[in-house]
Amino acid sequence: MNKPIPLHTIPIASADVGTCAESSVIRERGQREVFCGLTGIIWLHRKIQDAFFLVVGSRTCAHLIQSAAGVMIFAEPRFATAIIDDRDLAGLADANEELDRVVNRLLERRPDIKMLFLVGSCPSEVIKLDLSRAAERLTRQFAPRVAVLNYSGSGIETTFTQGEDACLTALVPSLPSLPAAAPAELLIVGTLADIVEDQFLRLFKAMGIDRVAAFPPRRSTTLPAVGPNTRFLLAQPFLGETARALESRGATRIAAPFPLGIEGTTRWLKAAADAWGIDPDDFEKTIASARDRGQQAVERQKSHLVGKTIFFFPDSQLEVPLARFLSRECGMHLAEVGSPYLHKQHLSEELALLPEGTQLSEGQDLERQLDRCRHAQPDMVVCGLGLANPLEAEGIATKWSIELVFSPIQGFDQAADLVELFTRPLRRRTLLQTQSSHPEANV
Ligand code: SF4
């Protein structure tokens, strides 16, 4: 491991130190190590089961989504890349014609596709293409059988989970209107695993909130209605633009922490229950058994984490709710909680729950952050795939943040699984250390 750098020599000249719910924030803009928004396709295509994601991009883009989704082999895949960067383009008309040809071939062959997303990327040829006009043109051609939408997953404009935000934002104008006279509806916003979504729908129904929908829906033909009588709960912290688009349709956000861990889940459910005027005793009776079961499972799992120090590199925007859970429910110390973007309003309930003085950082200047990390000597680091191997080689246990986005971790029944996702790297490192200090032992 590199020699730790004393704190006073760490160059933070460009850092703007502000305050946020009693915590200091280092804001950095520099070299960053994070996936682009195309990554969101990997979980979005599983959620909206009749949608297809056509990346308009390069071989690099094709390689990224193929390798990120490499574990899944479908007879009829629901994403692909139209590669347009390595041809001799005579002009934009050629590129548009080529795109139309690809889409025509795809939709002729695949009548099961009801919604097609054209996903923009970085190459200059793609940037020159007007994908929103292409989407309009193709929608006219294929209406009403297929709706064609577009958004950008380009690494220049989006990081990792912002791809989902861009996708859902593009979808909001297609949502039907909820009539002004209709009873209030609750909208859960953000992709959740079906199993988690079902648990939440059951709990809301049991406490007396009947009119609940999820966005994105499982099928593009069941888009939820939205209007002034929509109250929405964000299930993910990275949906700033989606929230803004829903608000522009008259919907109101219910402020809440995110449903990670027992406390987060309880407060998230309670925020909706309060908005619906549910009696506190009825709420308590509804959640008690699931909450207590989850609580006991967390207690059994957390011993490996208590007293350990964790450092978050910015990646998924899940960092603040995860840090809150690990510190308050698992007894971990927070060395630094980095996030690509801190949405003050959407995170205000979370930030208020962090231990006073928690070091937050927003954005990234990779080398400086690595210096701070080495200085802190954490037991575990949460980071992107690119940083994991070098940090492991330096003796630090790592957790890939992408795994936390792919795994069902929200809700009471998943809280212990969430603990387990963090205990595994520590156990593996302990095992490796035992093996290297006692090579004769067959552990
Ligand atoms: Fe494609 Fe740009 Fe993402 Fe690279 S960063 S995979 S070029 S969209």
C-alpha cells in the first residue's frame, strides 16, 4: 500500500468547502472514474419488458453494454447498438437513412417491441444526428404499434445512473393525464426489482393506500396517469430531472429518505402514510412484522461491519442513503461519502440523518480523492469497477457500486441482503490475509 499522505499536505486548493446539514462538502471537478449513462439499459430493459433500447453509437458503446450485460443471454435481446462511427459518412442524410433502415429491420422482425428508445452516445457523428427528430419521424411511421422515444446516455452528459433519469424524463410526456377530479394516486418512481415493488405495493394496500402505480411500469402499454392529484415517492436518489418533469405535469413529491435499511424503509413508507392521513397505529400494525423480521436479520448479519471504516467514491448517487444505513444501522464509520451529484432537496432527509461532521464530496478529482482515501486507510471502499483492482492490490477491500444498483436491496426483506453485500468483501479479505500469513493452512 502507498505511504499515507499527511492530511495537511493534501492539495485541496480547488475544493470549495461548504456546509450541508452540519457536514462539510468538498466539491471537485477533475478527472473522474465513472460509467456513462448507457449502463442504465442493463436494468431498464429488464424492467420495461416490451421495450427495446437501440444505442446509436460506436463499437465502444456496444462493447460496454455487451460486457456489462454479459451474464445474460437472451434468445431475443432487448438492446442493441447501431454502430455509425466507423463508416465514411457522406452526410447526415446518410446517417438518418441508415438509422431508419436499422429501425425498420428491427421492428419488422420483432412485433413484440411496443416501445423503442433511441439512446444517444458520444461519437461526433451521433452528436450531429438529431435523435429527437428521428424519434418523431419513426413514431409517425410506426404509430400506434410502436412508440419511439429518445434520450442521451452519452458519457459527456451522463454518469452511470443518470441514464435512468434521462430515460424516465423522456417518458414523462407520454404518460396519460390523471383527471383533476380523480382521487389522489401514489406513484412510486424509480426502477425497483419486481419482487421489491410487489412487497411495497402489498404494504401500501394493507395500510389503506389502494391507488398506487409504479414508474417505470413493467409494460409500456400500462403507463401510469399523472396530474395534480399525483403524489410521488422517489425510490431512487438519482432522478432529479424525472422529478422535475413530473412536477411540471402537476405532480407533487413526497419528501422522504430512501427505502434502504430498516430505518429508511420505515420512514419512506411513513412519509406516504402521513400524506394519505393513515392512522399511526394502523401504519404500525401494517409494517410491524416485516420490519421486526428485517431488523432481526440485520442484527444477525452486521457484526462484521461494526466499528469498520468505509470510504465512498462517487459513482451511483446511492452513496448518501447507503452511508446513512451503514453508519446508523450497522455501526460503521464514514471516512468520506463521495457522490457524483448531491441533490440538496431530494437528499435533505438523508443528510439530516448522517452523523454530524460527515465528510461529503461532490464530483471528483480522482488523484486527490485517492490520496484522501489512502490517508484515511478505510477497511472498505465502495467504487466503480475501474478502481477496484488497484485498491484491492493496495490491501483495501472493495465493493463494486454497480452491484448495489443491480441487486434488490430496498425494503425490509432485503435489508439483511444489503448488509451481506458489504460483509462479503471483508470476509474475503480476512480469508486472504489468513492464507497469506499461514500458507500451510487450507482455509
Ligand atoms: Fe459510448 Fe460515450 Fe459511453 Fe463510451 S462513454 S460507451 S463512447 S456513450
